[in-house]
Amino acid sequence: MRLLLALVSAIGLMGTTQAQFVSPPDELKLVMGHAGVPMRYKEVEAGICELDPNVKSFSGYADVAEDQHIFWWFFEARHGDPKEAPLMVWINGGPGSSSMMGLFQEMGPCGIDPHGQVYSNPHSWSNISNVLFIDQPTQTGFSYTKPVPAYKEKGEVVELPDDGENAGCMVYVDDPASCGTYNHPNMTLTANSTEAAAKNFWRALQGFTGAFPQYTKNGFHLATESYGGHYGPVFAAYIERRNDHLTPSTVRIPLKTLMVGNGWFDPIIGYQAFYNFTVSPGNTYGYFPFTNESAAALHDSLYAPGNCLDQLRDCRRTGLDGVCSRADDFCAVQVESPYVELLGRDEYDIRQLAPDPFPYSFYKDYLNTPKVQKAIGAYVNYTKSNPLVARAFRGTGDDARDVHVADDLRFLLGRNVTVALYAGDADFNSNWLGVEAFAEEMLQDPSYGYNQAGYTDLRTSDGVAHGQTKQAGRFSFTRVYESGHMVPFYQPLAAFELFERATGGRDVATGKTVVSTHYKTKGTAKSEYRNGEATMQWDVVSANRTYDVKTNGPGAFWDDVVKAPN
């Protein structure tokens, strides 16, 4: 998830999950990982997420620095020998969005139904790979700096005085459900930029490879989404550069693949893509959301002198935090926010009105139960998206910077790392037109062969064309039909097979061809398929509805199904 500035302050309006004062776990095993990173962890019993008792799961913390404790949750590959399987690391975006979103809402081994019951995900990426989910930077999800008794007020953590006992908390807040153990709300204790976050992410990986060498010897793949358009390229390039300068206490991380879904890459392209997606040439669902007057105002907010694009260019030219922060604030409010404020539609899936029940969010309450927190060794209550982390990044204007992602992706391709970008075509927030334009500009040099390739159908084992892909050598961009921001939820089979093909070194379109340097897809210069309005929803969908991945819309009521349809 890439957090919209205008919505960060409204998180508290969406309801509060039950929290409690968390007792520090006393049963975590301590081992020393590589790079001198202490690793505290425990084995997670079957049924907390993975239902197969023969598949092991571990969770814990990488103590990457003083008051810097990064939470992770690992799952063995379900099929075959996990000691011979590759390792895939997943991180969500935000900044400040927990990777438990990816685990429970997208491609992890399990999901949670409205009754708090665990169900198995048949399209989990752990079917073929060991999978490691990491909450980063610190203060994201279950990661912590200093646990403190506190309560939440409009989404913000407010530390309690003294012991913070329940009775004491009631003096300050009417809702006892908001009282519990949270991160000390100190913005200086988390990262405030993509580049700053890269170091502790790398240290967490060093810690994990030292603690679990049996799972990390057969290749390493990184997958991310949304703000992962910043995280993914920068983190992956950081890993590759550190591989060239190892110390005696560190090891090489054999990076093979980077996957980014609906990524936020270059803000100059991304902010223009909001206009492209809504006005010209428009989205492929035939939905024009604005009046002519509001469309003209949006164009002016982008292109008029001194407005969004000029401010973003000033950010790029000066590199000053204040300039970049003001540019991002202006662009977010004047260019991105009008879509949400005027229409009441979900910016992550234009087919749905807000509040949108998809992907399912029942896991948030589940993770804030004492049983689950004890099972995974948590130190703090769970926070899906931490506005304090988002505010720290906003202070440096990180969102408005390109942070050299194009240079880093070209660097990775030069190191024979496979780069697979994909985007659900119903997402407005980091929409596919912006990702497509970024890819074309990044690889415009004819030597890459990308702009000489064409779009061809993404064919999966069900015989359905779930999208179109354009690929040259190890680089591909895939447009996924009928999918919002979190593609593995909306199109689980297509996402799984895309993952399988990209990490296996085969072509994304069919999975039948071993990719060589000279491989190119053949087809049209642009992806021309038009979805039409058939799956657009004009009424708010009940929170008690499932999502039907075959009809691409609301399915049966949860009360009428035994298990989730995915």
C-alpha cells in the first residue's frame, strides 16, 4: 500500500481493533546471525496460519541495532524439500504498511474469515518457495523500537504515564479497546527515507541467513508492491553492492529476482499518470470520473507554472528535504486527493465504492488476540499502517523523489537479475499506465530491446488470458486484467504463475521458454484490451461478501460458504 497523504490522518476514523497490554515473550530462542545481528525466534504451531503440521513456520525479531527490532515470519515451502527450495522475501509498502497484509490478504499460506477462523490459501507462493515476510522499517506492523503502554487517538499512539494499567488508561480514553502496548511514538527511531531503510533491511536478511542457513542456499528472490517501487529497486541494488564488499562477518545474498506490483517508481511519471488514468487516455473500464471543469482543474494542478510538476522538478534539482516535502504535499492534495474526495470510490480498485470490503481485513483483529501474539512472540500490538512512519518519510519528501530507481533497475539487469513489474489495471493509486510509462522511459535505449518488444497474452493453466505482458530478456512488464492494487488477491492463479515463471527464469507469457538475453515478446505496441463497465460496482458492497475470482466481483455471502473461494 502506498499511503495517500490526505488519508493518513483519517486512519482513526476507520475503527479500532481490540488491543491489550502485551507481556514480553520469554520463550524466544536466541542465536547470532551474520553481520553480528542477534535473532530471537520461536517455532509457530500449525493452525496459527499454515494448517499443514508437516510444514514448519518460525517468527521472531532481528535486532538490527539498538532499539531497532524488525519482525519477521517465515514459512517453509509446502511441496518438496524446503532445504532445496529458494527463498522469497516479501515486503509491503506504505511507507509504514505491514507485510502481514501480503501474508494474510495476498499470497501467504492462509487467510482469516469473519469469524476469526484460519483457512488455507491454495495459491500461496509458499507452494513452491520458502517465504519470509518482513515488517520494515521499525515501528511498522509488529516491529518495535521501545514498547510502551499507550492508547490510540485518531490513529495516533499516545503514551500513558506511569504503568499504563487498564484502570489508568480509562482516565484518558473512553474506549478501552484502544489501550495496550505500542511502539514509543518517536519518529526519530524509524527510517525516514528509502535509502535509510535499506541498511536495516539488509541487516535483517544477514541475521536470517545466519540463523537459518538451511533455507537460504538456493537463491534469493525479493517481491514487493506499491511503495515497493521505491523500496524494491533501492533495496535490491543495495544488496548487490554489499555483495561486492563483504566483511568476515557477512555473507553474499544471491539475489536472482525482483518483482514489483503496482509500484510507485518515478513521481514525475506517477503523478501525471493520475491524469492519464482518469482523463486522457483514460482507464480501460470506460469510467470517466470527473466533470470537464474538474478535469481542467486537475490538468492545471499538474502543469501550470509553479504547480505539481514544477515543484517535483525543483525537488529533483535541489534534493532539499523541505522542497521535496512541500512538492509531495502539494501534488498529493491537488492531484491525487480529488479522485477520493469527489467520488467516494476506492483508489486501490476503481470498480468498488468506499468502504470496499476487498481484500478481506479480518486478519487485523486476529493478529491482536493474545493467543496469536503469544504464538508468534510479539512485543507490541499489531498496526496495519503506521502514520508515524509515513510522516517520517514525508518529512524528507521521499515519496516525491525518484531515489534513482531507474538507475538501480538498470544496474540490476546488468547483474543478470530478473526484474518483473506487474500492475492490476483497476488500481488508481499506482496505476498501470504509470508503470508502463516508467518502463518505457527507463529502457528507451535500443540496446535493451524492450521498446522493440510487443504485448502478448498472459496465458495461465486455466486457459484464460488474465492480462498481457511485454518482455525483453530478463525484464518484463505485465498488465493484469480485473485486478486492484493487491494483484495476488484479485487474480491469485495469474499472480502465482507469474511468480513461478519469473523466479524460474522462464517467459512470463507462457512459462514454456527459458529466457535468453535476446528473448522478446511479439505483439502490439500497446496493450489494447478494454475491460468495459461490466464489473464496475455502483453500490457499496456488504462487508459480508466474498470476492469471486471467476466473475471478478462480489461473490457469495461469507455465512453461506464453508471456506474462502480463493
